Amino acid sequence: MRLAFVSAGAAQGLVAALAATHAVEALGSFGAVGAMQEKLLSGEPCDVVILTSSQIAELARSDRVLADTVADLGAVATSIAVREGDPAPFVSDAKSLADALRSADALYYPDPTRATAGIHFAGVLQKLGIASEVSARARTFPNGATAMREMARAGGRPIGCTQATEILATPGVRLVAPLPSGFELQTVYTAAVASGSRQADAARRFVGLLAAESSRPLRVAAGFQV
């Protein structure tokens, strides 16, 4: 069975893991939530939509997704990452976070205009007062998965920031810690069946599986807090 997704990149690892256990081929688009919402609204065919809870609520109000299928998957922390094998920096408070980011020769993160983690991390740099200082070291990509893949291949002393799920799903990088108190972000991701789905029954079953108690271990392993 094939299902088409328009989904936040933060849920891609979870979708792949669950699809593999239920003989589902997961197709479609995964990426920054702003770009994914644009794809849906522009008419990209899909069966399942996974975006932030606020985006899904808006889509349900406008009948873009079936309101009775809306299901929260859990919260995901925006987190700091390094390459596998690199020492983990201290990032437990504002000073240690700023020091760690200053010491990096490159900062890898997703689109600061359309990706949840990228928008937030750009704000963190401003709040820390180091945005202009580190701007030349910014390495931004359309989504967190791409940012982490590129960081895994980088040289030097890079540090990344994106959703924990995208870090955990990327070989060659490891999760250090969520952003510290005062800078943290927990984003709830929610799934629903697209109103235009041609496989609404199958999509409904898959959304149910995503949110089911039986899939809680998969969600936790993927980086969701449930």
C-alpha cells in the first residue's frame, strides 16, 4: 500500500519506522513546516498531513483535513547536535550555550524563515546577543534533516540545532541536549487525513496507528515526548 504525505521533517523518521512495520510505502514531501503547508495549500495531492498542532487546527477549520482524524503525536524539543565522535559541549544555561556556539566554526540549522527549529534558533542567537558575531558561520538548509546530513559530512568544529527527531534520525550526528531553560522550544506535531485523500480509509488507519498506545515506543525512540 502506498500513502502520500505532506509532513514536517520532524516526523519523517517516525513515519518511516511505522511504515516499515506495516508494509506501507511512504511517499510525498517531508520538510520545513512552512514549506509543507504551502505545498498542501497549493494542491499537492496527499493522504496524510503532519504539521504543528496549530497548523493542523487551522487546516481543520478550513476543511483541508478531516477534523475527526486529528491526532497529536507528541512534543519534540529543539536541540543541540554535534557530529558523532565530537565532544559534547556544555549547553546547560545561557553562558555555556553562547560559549559553545561562539567556539564552533560553523552552525548548521534549518531555514530561519519557514522551519520551526530554524526560526526559533535564529531567535535564540538574537536573544544571546551573538547573532551578528556568528552570522558568517551560519549554514542554513531547507530543513533540519538536510542540515544534519550536511553537518555529518563537515570538517572543523561544527554545532547544529534542529528538532530532536531529525538529529536522532541522521547517521553521523548525535543529540547533545535540548536548548536550556529560557531558550527551549517544545513543538507538538499532529497528524490528520487530508480532505482530498483518495485513500481516506487507509490514511485514517495509518493516522490511528501513528497515535496509538502501541506505537508509543516508536514515538519515544524517534524523539517524541509522549
